Amino acid sequence: MDQARATELLKTERSEVLVLLNGVSAARDNDREGANEPGDMADSEESLTDEEQESAVAEGLRLRLAAIERAQQRLRDGTYGRSIRSGEPIPDERLEADPAAELTVDEALEP
């Protein structure tokens, strides 16, 4: 994959993840504000469950953002498109589907 296409894919992916992460953060803040308002306190477990789910989603998005940043660093280093484990080339089709891919499909499926 050429560097311009990889840069474009990673930039787009990073922007999408940041939008989602900001949305989750805003939803979590709204949930916290709502929990502090007077009203029906009958189902406080629902609020906790929602907050736990939002935290899990936010953590997944932060992990994805870190993977994208590592891919951007590999692009700068000239190692993008190669497995971080074996150095084998990662097919362009895989990088199109997951621009932050660090392993070949076979390596990713290994236990």
C-alpha cells in the first residue's frame, strides 16, 4: 500500500474513533449529571450498568486509538504494512479493512 493511501486511511480512522470517544464521554457525563438530580431513584442499578458499558466502550476506543497511533508511527518509520511479529507483508486488502493491522491474518488467528 502506498504511503499516501495509508496516511489517508489512518487519518480517517483516527477521526472516526475520536468522534465516537467524544460521544461516549458526553453520554457518560450526561448520565452522571442525571444521577445527581432529584427524582426517581428506584432503579439506580440501570445507571450503574449504563456507566459500566460506556466505560468499557470508551476503553475499547482508547485501545483502538493507541493502535492507530502505533500504525502512524510505523508509517513514519517505514515499517507500515509489515507484521510486527514476523516482518511478513500484510496484504493491502487487510490494511484497507483495518488500517491499524499489526499482524497478518494467519498470525492474528494464532492462539
